[in-house]
Amino acid sequence: MGQSNAAFGYAHSAIGARRGLPGAEAVLRLRAPVANRDLDPCLRFHAAREHERTYPDPQKFALTA
């Protein structure tokens, strides 16, 4: 019984099932764009949002004295 549980745990960890609910949700969110062949636009969108977050437009800030 212990060996079968070890094999079961290894098989699930190999496919990412050990990551829990947040990891499983992330995998499902990535599978949808891949299945719909929308992965490139999706990655471009997220890269643009990340760029906006890390390099904000200086004109968005009002400097006061």
C-alpha cells in the first residue's frame, strides 16, 4: 500500500497536481489560450501591462512643491 501511494504521489507531482487549487487554476487559465490559439496575443497583453506597471508614464504624476 505504501508503494502504491508513493507512485500515486509521484505521478501527480509530475503533472503538477501537487500545487493545490491556485496552481491548478493557473494551469487551466493557461490551457484556454493555448487551446484557442490565442496564447501570443495573451502574452503580449500581459507583457504590456507588466511594462506599464514597472515603467509608469512620467506624465501620470503631478509634481507639487
